[in-house]
Amino acid sequence: MFTKGPAVASRALFFSVAAVGLILVSLYTDWLAPVRAQLGAVATPFYWITDLPARIGDWGEETFTSRDELREENEALKSELLILQRKLQQMAALAAENVRLRRLLGSSDMLQDNVLVAELVGVSPNPLSHSVVINKGRDDGVYEGQPVLDAFGLMGQVVEANPSSSRVLLITDASHALPVQVNRNGVRAVAEGTGQINRLRLRHVSNTTDIREGDLLVSSGLGDRFPVGYPVAKVQQVVRDPGQSFSTVVAQPMARLDRSRHLLLVFGQGMRPEELEQARQQEAQEPDLQEREALEPEDD
């Protein structure tokens, strides 16, 4: 009868020593690196198979999600999209306002006169009246008849100055007219409003007058109301009828009358608002000074 105890024990000892040896060789040498790479490639399918139950569970949860959960998730995504769209609109508005302010500041640098930046705060609800309200008034040095323009051209003039606000009559109002001249050759004319926000008409232009489509009209300075050289409009159409004494000339305002929000108030003669206020105070004090000088006795 044979006994297998010692043989089994010796084989177990042999494999144990071999395993320890392989572990030491793997830790302290790179001899087994190619073998580990091949074994890793062979073991990859086994890893995938062992992970298969978890994959099936995840697929089942995604596939059999309840309708209520999908509806709630959809509503949450819609709300988030709406919030993000609102933020995007605000950023777009801020970017556009930044561009407008840069243009406005750039145009003010080109002006020889001193200017005051104002903001449009109201529009006349009367469709027959083209006027707006700005947030600057007499306290800021604004006066009636003061020219108003935006970054692109002349907009109108102040017709009513209150302490903290003012009303501006636009150049397209049917009751407004201003002297202009063709920038190309200096021909003078009168541009009057038509009651349409994007349309001006030149009054009493002879058929022989040298004026063309595309000509730039600027303020001529006549009448001492608008300083000379401000862009007013661009000629869009010139119709010459031999049976009529005058041509029909239509022009489009250069200013963005229906879009500009920040405006420029122009102070003529290089006087700033604070200088105008000082001048008014001096004029108010002059009668008192004259009365005191008249009462003082003359030196013998």
C-alpha cells in the first residue's frame, strides 16, 4: 500500500517556493513584464464578463425609467435652459450697450464743443409727435434749443428743459426744420421732418441744383441754433419733374432715432454745464453789485 502524504507535501512546498520566487522576481526585476502583458490581454475578456451583470443592471434602469421621472427631468432641463437663455440675453444686451457707449465716446472725442452724455428715458406716445425724454435737465446745465445727437448724427433739439429731465424734439417731427448743406459742394437747403421716423424732405430744391443720391447733408450753422458740420442725413432719392418748379429730394437721417439710448448734449462756445451755471450766477449778482456801487460814496 502506497502513501501519498510526503509527495503531496513536497509538491506543495515546491509550488510555494516557486510562487515566492516569481513574486520576488516580479518585484525586483523586469523579466516577467512580457508575460504580465500577455496575461493581461488574456484576462481582459474575463473582466468584461464579470462586469456584465452591472452593465445589464444600468441598462435596465435607463431603459425602464418611469414616465414621471422623464417628465420631471424634462421640466428641470427646460427651466435651466430658460435661465441660461435669460442670462445670454442680458450678456448680449450688455455687449451691445458697451459697443454703443464706445461709439458714443468716440464721437464725442471728435467734437470741438463740450458735451454731456444723457440717457433716453421715455418716448412720446403720440404718433404725430416725434419727441423723447432724457434724464438731464436744467440742474445739469441743459437749456432750450440745445442740440442733441447720438454717435451717428444729429437727432434734434431740446424744446423743454425741466430741473431733472428734458424733452427733445426729433428732426423727423413734422414741425421741425433745420438748415443743411451738401457736404460735397456746400449747396444749402432746408431739411424738414415728414412725420416718418426714417424720412426727411428738402424744401424748395431747384431742378438745376447739384444734388445727388448718396450725398451727405450736414448742418450749415445758419440760424445760430445748430453748430456747423454735424451729420444730418444722407440723400436717398432725387426726383426731377420738368413740369414742376422744384425737385423732390428725400433723405434718411444719419442718427439712429428709433434705437439710440445714449445721447450727447452739445454746449456751444466751448462752455461746460458748470461754466454755464457760473455765468448765470454772475449775471444774477450783477444788478446787486451795480446797486451797491451806486450807493457807495465817491472818494474826494
